[in-house]
Amino acid sequence: MANTLISFIKKQITISKKNADRRRVFLISLGIMLFGIVYFMPPLPDAVDPMGKTFTLSHQGKTAVALFLLAACWWIFEVVPIGVTSITIGVVQAIFLIRDARVAFTDFMDPAVWFILGSLVIGMAFTQSGLTKRLAYRMLLIVGERTILIYLGCFILTAVLTIIMAHTAVAATVYPLLIAIYSLYSEDDKPTNFGKGLFIGMAFVAGAGSIITLLGAARGAVAIGFFNDIVGREITFFELTFYMAPIGFVMVFLLWIFISFRFSPEKKRIVGLRERAKSLHKSLGPMSLREVLTLVIVLATITLMCLQSFYPALKLIDKSAIILSSTILFYLLKLLKLDQLEEIPWNIILLFGGAMSIGYCLWQTGAADWLAVNWLVMFQNTSWFVFVIGIAFFVMIMTNLIMNVAAITIVLPVALVMGSYLGVAPEVIVFASLVAAGMPFLFLIGAAPNAIAYTSRQFTTGEFFIAGIPASGILMIVITLFICFIWPAMGMPI
């Protein structure tokens, strides 16, 4: 009887593996097929903006679009490790002569990729020093034992931090804290609803919080620069915060509700958590020298990056150099060891290298401009509302595909010029675009917090994508309400 049962189980495992292999082969083939369909398409018509400027989709541009479809398919379904898909992006550019190999692979070492590395090392230093456990236990003493309130506490902490520092650095700082909290929920690393909600929610909320001030991400400064050049008026730091804070905090609250329902924790309470957290916090004792040094280095790094927005001289220093200085100090002071450097999730580093490469590829080949103009001209004879929502939707999609700074750079100049013909106030175009650009909820490549959250291994890229669809719907509804009612009531010209 026992032998029969064992044979049955082995047979089912074999069948399951065969089905998984067939699915994998199908999805690999689907990505290649999408590439082939676009690559062998005849030349597509030019895009023409309202001023008569023509945008031609070159053969290289068309191939760049084909490559993105291949990469997106493989990224979503994880048919190979996401880092390997990223390597494929560089290889295909070189083989199909989309861009020079030196250019395509140099993007993998872009300063933005190094910034991700520096952010991950900060998170690692927090964990190794014991600071994350100290912070986690302290927060749990405040929010209590209900798992939904633990969600809320983590999300509020994430959002508040993004007001004063870049959302990438926030995600790297909060991530080990979430790991410490999750270890009190489950004793193993198996994915759970609570784990999915905790880490996906952190990624989503980091984006929502990052729109509130200019310190949350670089996209705000880029948008204000375009607004100043095209409109001839400057949007101040506090004006941006005045209009963005309400929508940012509304999204944080709505995302908490969404995550609480979408990933309803298996345990409504972690019984005895408060007492356990209190006991564990007490057992840590006073802060050690290692913790103090780590905290000083991290706070100094964050302060320097924040001051870049106020002191022009500091703007000359790339933020990647600032954050990597902390990495150097961690090793100079022996706060980290060599084996910990080897623990860095290089799969995530490669993911962002590939994201930079495909983003620049779409941009430099003109494919992104061609897509933007073709999309926006569809709304040139519509009402102001449809035009603004159309812009926000396109930016939301683009920021999931390429860097949000690049999405703003591509869309905003065209949108501001078209808006002047339609009598749409440039302010509403800029703010709606910035809100949409800050919340890429579909792909890991859309923002660094998405990729950092993925290192928890609590969710797949497909699960992230599926959760991102209704979250993106919530975002568009909120943007609509603010455009129609709340921003005009606050005094924004429409």
C-alpha cells in the first residue's frame, strides 16, 4: 500500500515537471515569436506632431520595440532568471546591430545601477549591525499584534522616509526591517500572503511617497526644468509639495486598503507579538559602537543627498558617488566583510542594468519618441480632460517600461506644446504626469523599490504584475478625481 502511494506521488511530480517544462518552452517561444513578428514587419508610418515635425521609426527603432516585447514576456513569466533576460537585452542589441555593443553593455554600468548597488549595501549594513532588528521591534511595540496594522505601520514609515530621501535608498533601508518583522510572522522562507503584501506593498508605497517632494526622486527636478524652459515660470519646491502631498498620502492609504484585501494575511494576529518584541528589544541592550557608526554613515549619506536640492555646488556631485562613499566607509571601518559583499543579489543588479540598456535603446533609436507622438496626437482634437488623462495613462505605461526620468523627458515637452494649442494649463499636465511617473506598479524594471522587494523571494514577477493591474486602476481613478475636483479647489489652473 505504501509503495503504491509513493509511486503515485512520484508519477504526479513527474507529470507536474513535464507540464512546467512545456509551459516554459511555450513562453520562451512566445517571446521569440513577438520579437520576430515586429522585426519582420514592413516599415511603419511616420508620427507627426501638431507642429508638423516628423518622427520616423527606423529599422533600429522597430527592432528595439521588438526586443522590449521579448524582454517583457520573459521578465513577467520568469522563463529564465531575470538577470539572464537582462543579459539577453545587451546581446540582442549587439547581434542585430540595434546599437553598438560598447554602448549597449556600458549601460549596464550606468551610475543609476551603481546607485542601486550602494542602496543594497546600506540595507546590508543596517542588517549586519543589528539596527534593523532594533527598529523593527520598536515599531512592533507601537503598532501591536494585528497584521493589518503592521502593514499600515510599515507603509507609513516607508512613505514618510521618501519625503526626505530617494525612494531607492528608502527601499534599501526599509527592506531589512521588513525581513526582521517577517521572521516573527513565519519561521521559514516560504511565500505567504502576508509576505507578498508586506514587500509588494512597500514597493508600491515607496513610489506613492516619492512624488510628495523633490527629494523622493530625480523626475520632479527634470519636469520642473522642462516647465521652466517651455512655460517660462518656475514651480517652487513648496508649490510642488502643496499639490502632491494630498494625492501622495491618499494613494498610500488606498494602497494599504488594497494590499490588506488583495493579500489578506493568513494570521489576523500574531499572538504574543508585542511581548515578544518587547523582550527581543530589551535583549539587544544599548546601541553598540558598530550600530552607532553605521547609523552616522547612513544619516550623513542621506543628508548629503538631501542637501543637493538646496546647494548648487553639491548638485555637481553625482548621487551615485555619494551613496557609494558609504560602501567604502563600511569596509574601511570593518563594519562589513568580504563574504557579505559576495551576498549582494547580483540578479537584481543585472535586472537594472538591462532596464537601463533597453530604456536607452528605445530612447536613442527614436522608438520612444515615435510611440509618444503617435499616442498623444490621438487626443489633439479631444476635450482637455481626455487629453490630460491620456497623457497620464501613457506616462504610467512608459514609466513601467523605461526609466521614469526618461518617460518624463520624452512625453512632457510634446504634451506641454500640444496643451498650449488645446488651452490646457501646463500645471495640470506636469503634476498629472509626475503622479503617474512615480508609481510603476506593473514591472520590476519600473522602479528600484520593485526590484529590491523582489529579493525577498516572497512573490514572482507574474504575481507582481497581476497585483499591479488593479493598483494602476486605482491610481488612474485618483488622478481623475484630483484633476476634476481636488486640484481646482486647491487653486491649480486647469
